Amino acid sequence: MLPTVRQLEFFAATADTGQISRAAALLNVTQSSVTIAIGRLEAQLGYKLFIRRSHGMELTANGETFLRHVHAILGALREAVDTRTRTASNMAGTVRLAVTDTVSGYFLPAAWERLAERHPGITLSVTETSRAQIERGLIEGRFDLGLALTSNLPEPERYEIVPVLSSPRSLWLAASHRLARQNHIGFADLRDENYILLTMDEHETTMRQIWTEYGFEPKILFRSHSMEALRSMVARGMGITVLSDMVYRSWSLEGQRIIRKRLGDAVPNMDTGLFWPRQRDLDAASLATLRSLSARP
């Protein structure tokens, strides 16, 4: 018997959030419903999808593989439903959107496609730049909307902000790493580890604030603007890193496995949102774009 769509949704939500309690809250169901659904799904498949840890749910190797298929299945199903129910609007206009590089690579493509399907008359003019340049362009009127890590905004009170994604940050390490089977990991456990540091989108600034809070000074082996270089080095066991789940992929380009683990130390989520100056009213095309880009797929 094939799994139900509900079982797949419960599994994906648990895998993406790392905790049954978070998955239940996201899906507006009880924790026992999620637990039972995952148990039945594992029984149907004949293998374990998760290792139950004190800090949450950790995917097994089979779970990682199954998750990729589940995301593809659910995505195809949503697309099929959208195709049947969607009516393209007559809205027209050009919207000038500015995005940071992390957002453009890992959030924008699907959201842009969704906008084009819902509002084919709206032309999205996209500029990729730094968060500081987005703020300057919004104030000067060169951009209509900004899409960036809103947790990095130095003066959020100046903007109207619509959240689009809140992504937990996790520890990334090779599947063969000595910490891979450890239940509770904090920054104190990482003091002797080589650290691979991503330099995209103010990530280092954000992480240094977190490191300072825990008195942690990483042994930085390599700084890179390349996500694939970072994945490759982590997968080979050359170092570890802490990054958002939004950019997580379980395999490097060479096919080596990367696992993620929740840290015992509290690390803030990476919050991504659309924003614009408070004193500025959005036109109809910008409002339609705002609603489309902030909608869950």
C-alpha cells in the first residue's frame, strides 16, 4: 500500500523543522498525530526514517533519500492542483525587486515562477545586490520592494516587513565525522574543529554575533563565497559549518553525504522577508507581487 499524502506532509514537515512539536504546530495538528503517521510510514517502508534524539528528530541516510523524493512528489502535486485552480489575473505593470545573493539562489526562482503564472502581465525587474544597497535603493525610490534577510536589518522600524521564510540554522558535518553520532552538540564541542565559513550575504557578521554570545572562536580553515566549495569541503570531512536549512543539501557535487544536526545552544533562525519604506504606499502591481511572493507554494 502506498503512503498517503498526509503521511508525506507530516514526514516532510518533521524533517524540515527537526522536531515533531514544530511540525505539529506548522500543520496545526497534535504531536501524537505526527508521531503515529511517521510510525506507520516507517512500517510501510520497512526502514527507519529518523533517529530520535533528545534534541529532536535526525534523518537517517534512508530518510535523507526519501525526503528528496517526497519534496518532489509534494511539489508536483501542488503544481497539478494549481494548474486546475489557478486563474491568471489581468494585472499589469513593472515591479522593481532587489534581492541578496542567498535569497536569489535559494528562494527566488520558484517564487518568480509562481508570480509569472498568477500574474503574467507583471514584469519583475530584479537586481541582485547587498542588503545595504537594497535599503539605499528603496529609500531613493530606485526599487519598489526588497527581498533579503530581514533579521539583518539595522533599523527594521523604518520598514513594512512581510515574512516569507524563517529557516533554522544547523550544524553541517560529514557523515563520517566523529560528532555525527553524538546526541548533544554545542559550540564548546566545536572548538578544535576546522570551520568552513561562508562569506555570502553578511553571514560572517551574523555568525560572529552568535559566536560572541557563547564565547566561541572558530578555527577558520577557509572562507568562501562558493556554496559548492563549502559543501565539498564539509562532505570530505575537512571542516564543519553552521548554516541555514534553506541552503542545506544532503550531498556534495561529488556525491558525498552531508548531515545536519541541531545545536544544543540556541541559534536564531534566518528570517527572510519582503520589505519597503513605511511612508510609501505600494501600487497595485507591487501589492500583487507581494502577495504572490509571500504565499506558501
